[in-house]
Amino acid sequence: MPASSRPSLVLALIIPLALSGCVEKSRELNAAQRERLRELVRREPTTPERALGVAFEDKVELVGVDLSADRWRPGSTLTVTWHWKVDRALEEGWNLFTHVTDSAGNNLTNADQDGPIRELYPPGRWKAGDYVLDRQAIALPPGVSASEVKLFVGLWKGNERLGIVRGPNDGDDRAPGATLPTGAPADAPAAPEGKEVDVPRLGGITLDGVLDEPAWQRAANTGVFVNTLTGGQATFTASARVGWDDDNLYVAFEVADDYLKSAFRERDDHLWEADVVEIMADPGGDGRNYFEMQVSPRNVVFDTRYDTRRNPGPIGHADWDSGLRSAVALRGEVDDDDEDQGYTVEIAIPWASFAAGTPPASRPAADEVWRVNFYVMDAREEGQRAAAWSPPRVGDFHVPARFGALRFAGPADAEEASAGAVPAATAPAVAAPTVAAPNPATAATP
């Protein structure tokens, strides 16, 4: 990449920074963070390899982009450097997004938070006169079968995108950055992770956040969740148990957490920015019409549905209501200064909820397999970490090809399935956990 100007040494980079709801208090950039930004934020123009000339209102221009390769093979990482020019400062809260799609517009992955600029110096902090090199290392999922992929970039705040007034626009205020061949054959199969459990039928579940019913001891257990990027050991302990009956899919999460954090109190708040457990379910197993459900330690719910991967954006069909019921038992207190031990979440999802898609899903038959994944987001005092049952191995949870598989055991093999369940992960417990009030169902049951 050409280096056409010397970097500025100041640029007001010593600034209070709130990292997307993942910390309780603002902080200043330290010396190491300022050094990471030194070559990326300048006061003189930069020269991109590919000129784009896209104006976002009268505030920010996407001058061009550099790419580390002309071909992007599935499973490989591409370095992308977006060249930005700041004409007028944006107000606090603006961020960048990057979407990768196939030629039909189906989202394959995103990299909204990838790179030092997005981590340390997002657009809401940019100053008029800045030239910003927004460098990202983006992994294309290994299961991608598209023969070519497209890169899009833009700016967002809440449910709003900054409008494009000049230059290429996909019609949704996303700037097309590049189209790259993948070298993948058109019929290349997806590459599942291989996680699979047999899920027995259960009965006698009481949603109170306490897993003391005998049924939960018979439930399938995922084992300890792993690092979402590497598949190796995660930095905290979490696991899930799964069962079903004629009416519901049951999932229980057990999370060890010494720092309980979630200020969100309203349904469909951005729960993923703090502590939360998450279920993604793809009944058809083809990456189309899949569902996302989250429950926070405060027993607040977020749920949505997608036609295809991250489509529609930015958060799917958020008017979809899962009708799930949930209860949370806390081992500690949320948002206080004392050390905590963790929390447990019990969830019941009516089969009728999955009828919202096209074609509709219904209660699974014996031996039917659904593609499902389980995640935990854990906010720390600085930053956030995550763990998963089946690791997506990219910086995005929306990778249906990497979901695990639930095989719904029928009456004849339910006892055999539960007998082979993985032992539950151990987590600190206290004699009397605090139990949050259950969430009532908001949609009809079967």
C-alpha cells in the first residue's frame, strides 16, 4: 500500500472511549493503543490502489480501498484497507460496518468490529481533516460455495445508516468496495463443524432458573463451550443442556461469570453488547429462514428472524416474536461492584414459533435433525469475550454452515440418548441463588 504522507502525532487520540457498551466507564487510550493508530490516522491525503469516490452526505468520503489479493478463497483471510476522508465531524455513536455477500446478495459474513480503527477510533470520534486508514483482516468462511463474493462498507448508528449522495450505492446506503472471485466450485458443500448431540424427550420442567428437576439430568449436554475463533479452550466456563416435548424446545445455559454486566431492561434492546446467552436455530439446515434468540442475566429477551445470512439487515425481522418463556437464577448481582459467580438460564421455545418462516417449520419428527448453535457473550470491565458450542471460526456468529446438529430422539431411544449425555460442566454455586421473574409467553402455544 502506498504511503503518501507522514502520520500525524496527535490528532486528539487521547480521548475518552466507550467501547460499545462493553465497559462500565470511559477511559483514555494508552500508549500502546496510540501507537497502533499512529500509521492509520493522518492529516494529509492517502493514495488507495482502487479509487471509489463515495460521498456519505457532506461528512465522510470513501476515497478508495486496498486489497491484499485479487482472489479470496473460502477459509482464507483477506486484508482490506478502506481509505476515508473526513470533511465534517460526525456526532458520537457512529460506527462502520463491512458486509460480505454472494452475487445474489446473501450475506456470508460481516466484519463490523474488526480492525484497530473500529476498536479504538470509530467514526463518532473522527475529526474534520482526518484521513483514516481502516484496516481489516477478514476471514471468508470455509463453507462458502459462491464463485465470487462482494464487499460492502458503510456507516451506521442505531437503526440509521449514513446516506450515500455520490458514487456507487447498492440501494441500501452500502458502498460496493470490490467483487472478488473465490475459486470455489459452484456446488461446493458447506463444511459443518461436526458437533452433534441426540436430544431426548423430557417432561416435568419448571421454569425457575434452577436445574433441580430430574428431567434436566436426563437432558443432552453440549459439554463446555469453546473459543469462537479457534475452537480451543474458552477463557470462561459455559455449557448448555437440551431437551424437548410435544410443545417446546428446552434449553438451559450454565455460565460461570465473576462480573455480571447488563444494563438493558427493555425487550429487543441490544443485549449482545453485554452479558447474554444466545440460541440460533436453522430448522431446514440450509442457511435460510433461521432464528436468533437471546436472554440476558436480567431475563430480558431479544429475538429476530433472518431470510438468509444477516438478511434483512441490520438485525433481521425484529418484529418476529419467539414466544419463548425464560427464567434466570443469579449467583451474584448484576451491575454492582462485588465479585459474582455466574448465572443459569432456562428457556422454553414453542414449536409454533418456528412457523413464522417460509416454508414453516414445525415440531420435529423422531430422528429429525436441526442445525442449531449456542453462544455466550461475556462483558468484562474492558472489552468482551465469547464462547460457543460449535465455533464459527470467524468474527461473526451468523455462520449457519458451522452450526451444530440436534437429533431429536424418539420415545424408543430417548433413554439411550440421555444415558450417553456429556456430564454437565461445573460452575460455582451458592445455596440460594437469586431468581429473576419468569418471562411469560407472548405468542400462542401449539
